[in-house]
Amino acid sequence: MNAVTLALLTPLVTAVLCLLFLRSLPLQRSFGVAGMVVLLGVSLRLMAEVGGGHIEVVRFGNWPAPFGIVLVADLLAAIMVLVSAIIGLAVAVYSLADVDARRERLGYYAFLHFMMFGVCGAFLTGDIFNMFVWFEVMLISSFVLMCLGGEKPQMEGAVKYVVLNLISSSFFLAACGILYGQTGTLNMADLAVTAREMRPELLTMTAMLFLVAFGLKAAIFPLFFWLPASYHTPPVAVSAVFAGLLTKVGVYALMRVFTLIFTSDVLLTHGLLLGLAGFTMVTGVLGAMVQFDFRRLLSFHIVSQIGYMVLGLALFTPLAIAGTVFYLFHHIVVKANLFLVSGITRRYGGSFDLKKLGGFYAAAPLVALLFFIPAMSLGGIPPLSGFFAKFAIVKAGLAGDTIFGGWATVLAAVALAVGLLTLFSMTKIWAEVFWKPAPEGHAPHRGNVPRAERWLLLGPVAALAALTLAIGFFPQFFFDFAARSAEQLMHPEIYINAVLGGTT
Amino acid sequence: MEFLLAITIGVLYAASFYLLLRRGVVRVVLGIALLSQAVNLLIFTAGGLREGAVPFIADGQEVLAATSADPLPQALILTAIVISFGVLAFTLAMVHRADQATGTDDVDDLKGTDAT
């Protein structure tokens, strides 16, 4: 069986197994972790298959495209599946110590894998309506993960999360319907060809519908308000996997449609993305500055970082797109890691409130180090991964070969300023949680967490931090992949030919 | 016919957004339900209306006649209906649980987790 199908079957089978053995916690836990290990293996194989530039296309029922539904694994999709599997594994291990037995009995691992199923499907599908279905698979599992446990703040966050995401889905569906009505096809490669013959104003209108739909999921300005209102409410493991993966699925979808289908009026569509990217970066980082809740602060930074990725997409040059791809995998690793660290400091110190935490540098130097690496990476300090990600995007903005002229330079300057403010936020956490002496009665204590659990919490964090360091020390290796993926994205005919087999 | 359907879709959208903006959380859920109906009707209309042209392949023919209606939008709608049914069931259960947990059905009172 090919790696593309396996990447979808693995999480599905794991989820079903978890449901079958719902009563046995040890079995659920083993399946939960083992499934992620297998998924990681499969995604590495997928990466090996498509890493060389070959695009793998799976036609279901052997129906030729564009009539059947296809799964397409180009380099971007393979990279995204690989990073998702890495985060999935880290979070599954972390969950063993973080998620309480009550939630585990309610089927936590099953829904975690169902969500991975939806995420991988959304990355791998080559059909726009099919992507809608994968989004729904991902969303409804994430709804359950968000609500699981039913605590008061969770439910308050969940109402906003669910309602806004459903509205975004309805925009997505309406856009698919209009696109189908105009072109008579739903296959994305075929759409890339036929959409060029659509009436330009209708095409732009459909593009805007997709922008709203995916923009809401990606949490870009001004559609991000649900994110900082909900991401800090579920257990840490859940918010880490949400923070790492879910908004990035939205970014991925934006990248897919705005490099493949809506490229005829770049000045308008990508110009709009450019402006939104700027506002997203600025509002996110400003929102974060006033926060004193560890996870809420990080949530605002998700918004701000999404701005960088959208900026790369909007600039629409090979370097900018490569920067976006690099940014995507750097960001997923770093952001999930920071959320995981916030869980550890809460377990040691008993709070998410920065004002009630303190003294960690003395009490838990290892945790301090493990926070320092992703935090500085997020702030863009060389030689960590975030520096190279920001460097590529800012360089693309200053290069002067975009169609936006001076605006690209302005946005690059905004990106630099926002980087500085991000660093400010990270040093704020550092000063509050790690350097400041512990407030009266809130001294952090390793003994609050049993030794075995401590390793389950620290292990994934250390592994992700090591990955951040690896990306930072060997950026060329990783950037080569991003550059080749950008090459494919900037030349949609490669994708189109791979799917339609030169029939057009 | 398209005109009539377009008006209906517009009214459905307007009604659902009105409901979504209400404070009662049950009304919001009804708004979501109505919204999915509006979208289904939109797909149906955008896919092209053709009266009395059943998409059957006639005797002795290999392919569908070019004049027949397109069955695919209805397949899309069917999928969308099933999904929105599942999602709606979940949303109702969630709203019930939220009501129990927070003791209010007023969206304005669900501000505990909002970013300030």
C-alpha cells in the first residue's frame, strides 16, 4: 500500500482501536502513542517518496482525474503531514502525564487520532469539496477535544470556537458550490485550469469567500477573536496540538488555493492578503503584550505568527513562499512546544498566571532551558529556527521583485518591528516566570509532579527543543526542502500535470 | 425560477445571520441550522437548474445527454446535509452542557474566557 493511503489509514485505525478498547486505559494509552509512532514512520516514508520532487497521486477506485477523488502528495503536503506526525507523537506522549483519567476514559485518544485523520486528509486531498469534508472531520473531533471534561471555562470557550468555525465552514461550502456551478469541477488541478475561464469578477468573489472561510480557520485579522478566547481553556496537551496544527491547516488551505486556483488577479487578492497579514501581525503581538495568562499570551502570538506566514504567501515570490513553508514547520514545532512548557510550569508552580509564577530558574533550570530555546526561536534570535524563517520572509519583502513595490518594504519593516515585540513578550515571560523570585506561597516545586510523569512531560518538550536547534543549526538542509516545495507551488503546472496526467 | 430561489437564499441568509447575532444561545444554534440550509440551496441553484431533464443514460447511448441535469450538486448537498446534521446534534448537546456548566444561555454572559 502506498504511503499516502497509509497516512490516512493509520490514524483512522488507531482511533477505531481506541474506541473498541474504551474501557481499558492501558490499551488506549498504548494505542494512542503507538499510532502516532506508526504515523511518523509512514510520513517519513511519504517524505522519502516525494522529497525528490515527484508528486504522488492516488486515484480512488482508479477513476481518472478529474472525475474521481484524488489524493495528492506534493512536497508541501508531505512536509505538513510529517510535522503533524511529529507534534502528534510529542503530544500523545505528553498526554500520558497531562490528561486526567476521566478524560482518557471518555475517549481522548480516539478523538486525538480522529483529529489527526482529518488534518492529514486536509493536507493530502486534491479535491476541494473533499477538503471541506476533511475539515469537518478535523473540526468535529477538535470540538469534542475542546469540550471533553465539560468544565465551565472550557464550555464558554467552546461555544465561541464551535459557532465561529461552523460559520467559516458554511462559507467554505458556499464557495465550493459557486466554484462548481461556474466550472463544473471540484478537482483542484482541474479548477486551476478551468477557473482561468471564469468571469474575473465571479472568480474574485469566490476567492474572497475562500479567504473568509480559511482566514477564520487560520485566525487572521479581523477574524481571530475566537482563538484567544478558547485556546487556553482545554487541557494543555489539547491546546498544544490545537496551537500547533489547527490554524496551520487554515494557512495550508490558503496557500493551496492562492497558489493554485486564484492567481489571475494577484494584485487584488494577494494585495488584500498583504494588508491583512500586516494587521494580523500587529494586532496579535499587541494583544499579547497586555496578557498575563501564560497560554492566553501564547495564543495571541499564534495570531501574530500567522501574519508572517500570510505575508510570505502574499508576497508571492519563490523566496517568500519558501520562507512561508519554512515558517510553517518551524512555527508548528516551536508553538506546540511553548504550550507544552506552560503545562509544566503550571504543574510545578500551580498556575498559568504569570504573576503567581516565579523562581523557576533556580528551582527547575532544565525547564528554564527548555523554555528558553523555543521562546528565543519564536522571537527570531539566531541561530535558532525562527531567525531563518523570519530572515527569509523579510528578505523576500525587501528584495524588490514583488509586484507590490514599496508596500512590500513597509510590510517587511512591520515584520521586523513585530519580531522585536515578540521578543519583548518572551522576555516578559522569562522575567516573570523564571527570573523573578517566587511570590509568597507559590514556590515552584518539582515534587508536585511524580518522577515518572515528569519524564513524560519533559521528554517531548526536550525532543521538540532539539528539533528547533537542529533546524537552527542546519537551516540549509531544511530550507532546501522549503525551496523545492516553493518551486512546485510557484509552478502550478507541475501539480496540474501530475494530477491530470497531461490530459489538458 | 433562479430569481425566486436567489431571493429565498437571501432571505434565509438574512434570517440566519439575524439569529446568529441574537444573545440567546439556542437562537444562535437555530441560526447555524438555517445557515446550512441556505448554503445547500445556494449550491443547488449555483449548480444550474434544469427542469425535466433526468440524468439517465438513454437506451443505446454510451454517455449522458448534454441537456440532462447535473446530479453532482445534489450529491454535494446530500453530503453537506449529513455533516450539518451531525454537527447540529453536537452543537445542541454542547449548548445544553454549556448551560449546565455556566448557568446561563445568554451569549453576553459567556465572557469569562474572553481576551480583555
